[in-house]
Amino acid sequence: MESGTTATRVERDSMGEVMVPADRYWGAQTQRSLEHFAIGDERMPIDVVHSLAHVKRAAALVNGRLGSVPPEIAGAIVAAADEVVAGMWDDHFPLSVWQTGSGTQTNMNVNEVVANRASELLGGPLGVGRLVHPNDHVNRGQSSNDAFPTAMHLATSRALRREVIPSLLALRDAIESKRVAWADVVKLGRTHLQDAMPVTVGQEWSGYVAQLDDALSDLARADEGVLRLAIGGTAVGTGAMAPRGFGDAVVTELAASTGLPCAVAPNRFAAMSAMDDLVRVSAALRVTAGVLFKIANDVRWASSGPRGGLGELRLPANEPGSSIMPGKVNPTQAEALQMVCVQVIGNDTAVALAGAEGNFQLNVFRPVAIRNVLHSTRLVADACTSFRTHLVEGAELDRTRIASALERSVMVVTALAPVIGYDRAAAIAHLAIDEDLTLREAALRVGVDADVFDATVAPGRLIGPG
């Protein structure tokens, strides 16, 4: 048929006929969603679609073995689902994130595309008269209520394993390399943004390494939880309308096709009525964002200047920093990373609220939760890679500036306190500050023996116990 200048075909669902663009594989329910949920620009993440296709593929294999779906139809569904997984039909999944809270419309979008494509592979038509039914065949043994959360979890684990953890680990290793290179450089420590006892740059950066190690451990634990899958629970968690053992068999197939260590959710009622495992992933990403924000903030302070700030760290000059001030170079990679961290923390707030919205047997805030989690994974992965390659790997120390600041520090007076008493040491510090003296000059002025001072106040001896 023709509608204006656009060719269409008839699709039919339980509510009647709908006209669909003739060159699209989707069906009636997808078209209805496009018309009724034209909200915002955010589309359902394609990784969720690909993961749903994995679910359809696995279900078809199990249904084919059980005789629930004729073997030729099951084979066509597997072939069509494989094409979706490979990204061949990405532009046939147009639905908004802002849709039914169960993800039913995206589940049906996948069912319809797979059904029409499978029918085509069998030599049949698209739409009315097709040889493969989106509900009776592609969705056999499933509900959106167990298939969609299963796809959410698969997409999340893939993002963690393929993107977030590798990029975070690479950043951790780059920082560890700097820690080793700068292990013996003694510098002025700072607390409250004020001078404090000395540390080495290596000690300072070892803290960043330890924080990243903990963040990586948190993400790995969260990943284990998110691989517990709801499939087999069907509509409310009971597994009604699916063959006995269907969900377990689908999980086995999913493990084989995705390469992920998938497991059956220990309680499908919890897996479908709540999103606790996904909330834990988001929380781990939020903690990671806090770690990254702290590291980036330290870098900004340490590189401030070049003459009016601390100036201890020299950053790569990647681009001009000002449209009006010639020669200005800014810590832009740190700024970008911090903005990502702010966004991830905001995303987590939405995920936490969505996770609390489980009512009886179903949580109906799933699309916004998975959109935010996958948004966070992408941002963290990309920002870590950018920060590492364009800042950390090329960062250098200004050792002269570091030595000068250490030499003028008054806080090493702390080493004198056990020898001459806290009050007398404090008086020396105030004298040095008030009259712009070196600490040694102030100490000698109040009568401290030069040999005692030199033997006691040695910054290199103050970077550890004893």
C-alpha cells in the first residue's frame, strides 16, 4: 500500500490492524509505541536489544528441543536472532526509553523484528500471513517480565567486562607506573589544603592505586550478582506457561552464546519484583565515580599555575586553553572526568529511586534504570581511557618546584616537638610564618642548636614511622 509517498504494509495485533513502513521489520506493537511514546531523544540502548536477541535465540533452541516450536521455525528464529545480535538490523529498533516500565514494548519490538525476518528466511511474507508469530513462536515460554530483566543483566555484565573494568584497570596500571617512577620524590604533604608533613609522590599516588583496586573489586562483585537471571519466571515469578526446566535450560544456552558465567536467579520473585542487583552495579559505579573525582581533583590542584599555583605536576598540553589568553593550557582532561563523575552520581540517584519502585510482583521502572546504568558504564569507560592516554601517561613532575615548596615548609617542625616540646615548636612555626623565615632560621633565632635541628628536621626521614 501507499500512504502519501511512503510505502506501507498491514500489521495486526490483538487490538487490530496498524500500518507500518514497508521496509521495516517491526510490527503493530512497535508502531503503536512509536505513536504513543514520542518522548525525548533517548532510545532504548542497542545493547539491550542485542541481549534480548540472545534471549530469543536461546529460547528458540530450547523450544525446538522440547517440541514447543516446530524445528524449522525454531531454526529460522535462531538465524534471525543471530542477525540482530550481529547488529544487522539496528535501525529497526527505534523505541524510546520512556515507554512501559516493564520494557514490554521493546521486548515486542524484538519479537516482531525476529518474527518477520524469520518468516522472510523461510520464504514467507512480512506482517499479515507471516510464517512466524512474534508471541506464539518467538516469545514462547517467556514474558516481558522475565525476558527484559534478563536482557538488562546481560547487557550490564557485557558493558562491565568489555568496557568499564578493562579501561579502569588500564588507568590503574598507568597510575601504578607513575607511583613506581616517583617513589623516591619527597614532597610537601597537604591536609585541609594547608601545608602538612612530607610524603613521597609515590606514597600519594599509591593511595589512588588502592582506591582503584577497591573500586575494581566492588565492580567485580556487582557483576557476579547481575549475572543471576530472571528468565523462567514468566509473568509473576512462578514460571507458569513455561515447560518445567525451561528457564534453567535457557540460562545454559545464554552462557554458551554470550560467554558469560550466567546463573539462574536463586529467587525469581525477587529478580522480577526488584532490581537490587542492578542497583548494586550502579552503586559500584557511583563509588568509582567518587574515586575518579578525587584523583582528578588532586591532579587539578597539583598542576595549578603554572606560576601562581602549586605547579608541582606538569600536564600534557593537548589544546589551547583560552580563546582570549594566549598560551593558556588548562587541565581539561581532569575537568571532563569530573563532569562524567557528576553525571554518574546523578544517574545512580535515578537508578536507586527506580530500584525502590517494585510493586508486588514487578518493578516497572526498568527502562530508565538500564538506560542510566549503561550510560554510566559508557561514560566511565570512555573517560578513564581519555584521562589515561591524554593526561596520566604524559604527566611529569616539576621537581624544582616540589623541592622549593618542601624547603619552605614549616610543618616539618613537627619533628622538633618531641625534642623541644609542642608549644616551643609551635612558636617557631608561627615566627617563621609571621616573618617569612625558613624554619631553620626561625629555630636558630629562638635558640635551637643547629646540629639538633639538622639531625632532627630531615624531610626524607619523616615519610614513615619512627
